[in-house]
Amino acid sequence: MTEAKLAEESSLSDDFLGQLISVGEVDILVGVPTHNNAKTIGPIVETIQASLLTFFPRERIAIINADGGSRDGTSGLVVNAAIGDTRSGSKMYALRTLHSISTQYASTPAGGMALRTILAAAELLRAKACVVISPESTQMTTDWLAALLRPIYAEQFDLVLPTYRRHRFDGILLTNLVYPMTRAVYGLRIREPYALEFSFSGRLGSQFLAQNPWLEETARAGSEIQFTLAAIAGGYRICQSFLGAREHVERRSADLVPALRQTVGALFSSLEPNFSLWSPKTGSQPIPTTGAEQEFTLEPLRINRKRLRDMFSTGVAELESVFRAILSAPTLAELQRIAGLDEAHFRYSEELWVKTVYEFAVAYHKSVISQDHIIQALAPLFRGRAFTFLMENRNGSANDVGNNIEGLCLEFERMKPYLLEMWSGRQ
Amino acid sequence: MPLEQDELWYKRAIIYQVHVRTFYDSNGDGVGDFQGLDQKLDYLVELGINTIWLMPFFPSPLRDDGYDIADYNSVHSSYGTLEDFRKFLGSAHKHQIRVIIEMVLNHTSDQHPWFQQSRSSQENPRRDWYVWSNTDTGYHEAGINFVDTELSNWAWDPVSKSYYWHRFFSHQPDLNYDNPAVREEMWNVMKFWLELGVDGFRLDAVPYLVEREGTKCENLPETHAIIKELRRKLDEQFPGKMLLAEANQWPAELRPYFADGNEFHMAFHFPLMPRMFMGVKLEDRKPITEILQQTPEIPPSCQWCLFLRNHDELTLEMLTNMERDYMNDSYAEDKAMRLNLGIRRRLAPLLDNDRRRIELMNGMLMSLPGTPSVYYGDEIGMGDNIKLGDRNGVRTPMQWSGGWNGGFSDADREKLYAPLIQDPVYGSPAVNVFSQKKTQHSLLNWMGRLIAVRKTTGAFGSGSMEFLYPANHRILAYVRRLGDETILVVNNLSNAAQAVELDLRRYKGNILIEMFGKNIFPRVGELPYLLTLGPYSFYWFRLRRI
């Protein structure tokens, strides 16, 4: 994007722009998108600061907080982390000024806009490397930043995505759909294509900022996975770094549809423009990874499985007319069959799940109904698949869980021709 | 014309540090001498220098460039005679140039007759003039200054079969200041030179005069008492003369050397110097403002002495390990450039011969609070020779012209006390006084203008200091005030153009007059004052309410 265009379309406030001018050029930019994160942001920023001063003491650095209208003082907590010659937010010694500035990009949160603000700042500050840190990553350690930034800084990678030690039932949407489908479609084994912590090179950031249709509301959702997909599509160098434990976050049932929009919606949206890229790919390749590709913890976790299955059955019944538009007749029939099974016999098989997902992707592509309705309709089916995943892995070891996920991935890869056939309308 | 009477002359001084050996050889023996220095006084006047600081010129085996003195009351024969010195001093005063000389109080050469007598027997009356011991275990908490060459501060003397204490090289035994006779004799030495007419002393290595068990043997109260006594005698018998401390210490430890205005008149600000280099490399004012914030107030009659480079390595002692590593990696990539805890390079090579950075650094030197000291040859951007041992690479002959021996000496080249800088960038054909004098915008002529502009106000030498803290951290801005004079200094530490908004509301109604071109800048109002600065550029503004 040219500077003129950036300025023309800029949503950056004059005050923020003034602060960026004062920051000047940086080597590393740390982006922290927030919205009412006062409870967690303080320690996180302290960890960021400690990490920067430990691992990158000589670099020119700015922490940029893109805030979505916090009313709990989040921004102030970030700004107080600055280390300058008039005040210092740290007991640690800094060789040079460590900037920490905050801007409110909107009065309501929007992840895409937060990322855009961070990308715009990175471009204006000509950052060599940028890292985005979630304000909820309370388990973050000082090693995280080093693990994310070093491949960019020292090894010329363009995108570094995290791998974590997760609970076996954390991120079921990721392990049962986003990861295996991204892997099958694009041919790369990226564990966390929708990452809350990631780092990228300045050139990738600028490229994404220039290409992404930021003004379209739909494009703003799931910008993190779009970012990953843009890196894949652009042939950028991608790697993974193991960060350690990521705490299980309890999600409300109502959070599922927004999560589907942000991840699956973005994944489905990426298929059409990148068809020539992904359609010839078969199988998948590993990408360079520092540390473990995945680790699971097994401690007991209370999940209301019955509710998942009930919501699946109810959804299949209530949304039949919608599913008729989306799914093939055999797939729908099979879903209706298993919806009638009792808990002991219920099983949403891998093959059926892959077929379901691929048929949804094609329906999305062909816009058989509103794309948003398609995404919403996937929610009850996902719950059914989640139920099966929970049942099949409830007594499994970490290896068993890993093997089951790998099996699903291979199923997605095996059935990719099915996706292609439907995509081009032969089925 | 006698020297202008001015008790606080050192606050208005522009010091030029020179070793007589390096400056100009008048008799063609390959070594600079006092007659040669005398002949070059017009050059220094033209540059704007009003004080010369002479490095040691006493008889010496020259194992530490004259800091190993073998006779305090004479002149090394290579540099001339005592009469030559007397003539030079008179001539300097006629040129309105004061002369301060080096005085190495802490130690002598092991060739000094005092030490020879002291070591000769345990019963010798001078035995107790030095610090002797039967073991090498005392004062073990004291640090070693020359870590690259010395393993201990004790050295075995095979003559008297005991150990003697030395904080510097082992051939430089420390005098024993617990002995009143030593204190008296060293005052007599100072008196000798004061009676000849010198204007002050740079007292070398002052923190180390006294040793006490269980301490680092630095900055001890007993040392301060000795200096107070010297100062009292100086003020009583030679009013208007000045003492300058060489004490490479942190600001809080340096402060006691000013006491209540009754120890040193001046002290070098060692911690500031490397931070100026660091600030320019980091493009961040933080190291500079931080150290000056930590610098305590000093009595009104006292003064800091500022410098960019001197005859020693660019000392990194007053830095943290992290800062030291950064400086070494930034300014001494070649390990041969490193010596002890410092970097043995001259100003121009340190700054990649970047004229803009050289100007910026000199601009800060001349405008930060204190009296500036310019190291000979840096005014023309001389280079160094790291192939020469120790610190000799920054002590090569002054380059007066592009001719034979750089105009320094008529001697055969092999007779020169040290080889000239010969590389194509810094060699005398490229860098010399003669050609720079003829070029209006040469570094030499620019330095002359800089000094001249500094001299137009007393605010730089004696004024108060107030930092402005614009949001742009690459801008170092401060206000110097003296009486009704107000000077605004704005430095861009970055290699890119910068915009900066300065909060000058308290000066509302003033117009800014740029002090070099005397151009008028807009009047200060309520709004932040916007300035743009080119890479590494700086402004000095006089604020005037007209």
C-alpha cells in the first residue's frame, strides 16, 4: 500500500499518529489488541517487557496497544509500561527508550480492526518484526516472545505460529476442523492457523495490509486466520514455535457461532480466491518447527456431553430445510440417522464429518443460501462431532489423542478429491 | 598583555589537550618540543582555544607515556629545557592562553630516585615514601585498573625483597600519602610549577592516593582530606589557580571531590562521555538524560569538564555490562580496538568519519553543562592506528600539512617518535591543518566557528540546565540560562530527519534567533513549538523578547 493510500484510508487518530512519529523507526513491534482486559493485561505487559529487555535489549521496540473501547483502564496499564527518561514502568534497566502507546481504534471491539491498527503502525514504523500477543495469555512466559521473534529476526521467516501444550479437549474446533481442513486444502501442517499469538515480518505485514479488503465488514472477522492463509497463498516462509502450556478457557455455548465465523468462515472464504493454489495439492508437508508440534494434558475436565448431543439432534431436526440446501442427500440422511441414536450408540464418524465439512465449504462457495446462515448451520453439527471426539478420547492417552487427530487429518486429505469434485460441480 | 583577571576563568575555558611530544618538532629530532608548541600558539588562538592542558613532560623512562615520572622538577630532555618551558608559558600567556599541566600525585616511576632510595634498604629514610609489604595479600578488595597487563596490585621487588603497591603499571609504585613527608614534598612540587606561572593542574588518578584495609582503596576520606589541604594551600598562596580532577567514578562518588567548593575546581565527567556515544548510536537521548539526571548539583564555583576523546582509551568503566557490550560491539568491532575496559580510537574513526555526527558530538560537547576539552587533532578529524601498542594509536604526530612527515617534523621518517597515520582516509595528505584552513567549510574552520559561537554567551559555561522532554526520544533538547540570557539547544541524535514539538510556553513571546546564521525563527506561542531537524543536525537558539 502506498503511503498516500494509507493516509487516505487511515483510521488512525491524529494523536496516535503523533505518538508514532515520536516513536520513529523500530526493529520490533509488539501488538496487544485489548478490550476490557484490565484484570490480566498488567502482568502480561510486564512479561512482554521483561522478555524484550532480556532477549532484545538493543533493539528499537514499541508496544502498541490497539484497544476496542475499554472502560476499565486497560489502556493506561499498557501505557504505564513505557520506559523513558522521564519515567519508567519497570524496575528492569533498558538501554534505550521502550515505547508503550495505546490507541482506541473503535468504541466497540473488532479483532480485524485491531490487527489492522497494529499492521498500520508496523508499516509506519517500518518494523522488521512484529509479534501479536493476546491480552488473555496469562500463562505467558518471557520465553514466548523470544520463541516467536527469533525465527523472524534471525532466520528470515515471515510468519511464526505457535504450538502449545493444550488440554486434550481444548480447541476442539481447531483440532477437528480448522487444522485438518487447512492442512488438507493447503498442504501444510500448520497446527494453529488461527493463532492468538503469532509473529510476522514487516514485509508480510505490509503485504497483508495492502491486500486485505479491510473496509468490508465480513473480511474483518477472522483476520488472524486470513493472515495465515495470506502467508500461505503468498508463498511466505512459515514456521512454528512451541510456546508451552496454554490454559483451557471455558467458552460459553453462545460463543461457538462467532468462533465459527472467525475461523471456518474465513477458511471457507479463502478457498475461492486461492483455488489455483490449493486445488492441485495432495497430501501435506510438515513445516519447520522449534520444539514440540503438539502436547496434550489429560487432567479431568467437566463437559456437558449430553447437552452437545441433544443440541446436535435438535439442530438436525430443526434445520432440515437449511441442510437440504447445503448437504448432499446421502450425507443428510446419515446425519438424520445418527441423530436418532442413543448416547451409547451415537458416533459421528470421521468420514461423515469430513464429508459434512466439505459440503458446507462448497455450499459456502456456491452461496446456496446466505453464507452467514451456512456458517451458523454448522454449529449443531460441530457439536455432534465434538461429542464423538470427547467420547472417543475420554480414556485416551496423549498419544491416543494425537493419533486420533492425525487420523482425522488423513481423512480430510484422503477425501480432498471429493471436495474438488463437488467444487467443480461434478457431484 | 597580562592574562585577564578572572577567578572563574576555568568556567569560560576551551581546553585543548596536547602532548608536547606530539604537536610540533622545532629541531628536527623527530619529537615534538616546547619551542615547537610555542610556534603553534597562533593556530590555537585562531581555533579559539584559551587553555592548554599539557600531558606529562617530565623526565621519565616513558613506559607509560610520561605518566611514570622520574623527576618532578624538570623537563624531559626530548622536549627541551626548563627554560624552554618557561618561555613557552610566557608566550602562551601573551596569547591569552592559560596552561594547566599534568600532575601525577599517586605514583612515580620506579626509576625515580625516591623509589630507588626507598627500595635500597628497609632503613632508608625514604623507605616509607612508598607502600611496602611482606605479603601480596593486603588491600585485596581494590580493583586492578590495567586488567590487560597486571594480575595484581602488588609487585615483588627483588632488591628489597618485599612487595610494593601499585594501582597502575607495576613500574609505577604508589606513593605513601600516610607519610607527611610525601604530602609535603608533593606540595613543594606543585609549588615549583605554580611559581613558574602555570595556571592549574590536572591531578591524575586522585581516587587512589590512600589505601585502607577492608576498602576498595578508592575515594577514601583520607584522600579527600589530602586534597582539601592542597587546595587550602593553593588558595592561600596562589589564588586564581585551578585543580582539575581525574577521577573515573560515578557522579555520586565524584561529587565529594568538589566538597563545599574546597577540593577540586573541576572534575571530568567520565560517565557522560561514553553515554554521548551511546546516545548517538542508539539514536536515543535516554543514556544522556539519565546520567545527567543522576549528576548531583555542584557548588557554584565548581565545574564539570567534558570531553569526547582524550589520550586514553574511551573508557567504558562507568557503564553497566550490558552498556559496555553494546559499546564494544558498536564502536570496536575489531577486538584490536579494545584495551582494558575501553576503546582505543579517536573521534573521527569512532564516528565513521561522518562529518554530521562529528559536528553533532562537538555541538553537544560545547553546549552541555561544563567546560569542553578538545583532544589535539580531533579538530581536523585525525585518525588512529590500532596497530600501535597500548594507547599510542591515538597519540600520533599532529598533521599540519600534506608534506614531509605531515608537516610535524623535518626529521627522517624513522626518527619520528611514532609513525604518522598513513591510511588513505586519515593520512596527512587527506587530513591536515594546512588544507583545512584553506577550505571554508572544513571541519577545522567549522570547529573554530563553533567555539566562537559558544564564546558569545556565558550560559554554556556557567548557566543553569533544564531538559525539555519532547515525545520524540531522538531529540535531545535543553535550555541553558544565565542571567537574562536564555539558550535553547536542540539535537537530533538520529540519522533521519525528525519533527519535534517542544513545550516552550514558559518562553511565550520570545523569538528564536539561530546562533550560527543569526536567522530569526517564529515567535513562541501557546502551542507546542514545531521544529524539523535534518539527520544528526542541531540548533542553538538565543531566545530574545523583542
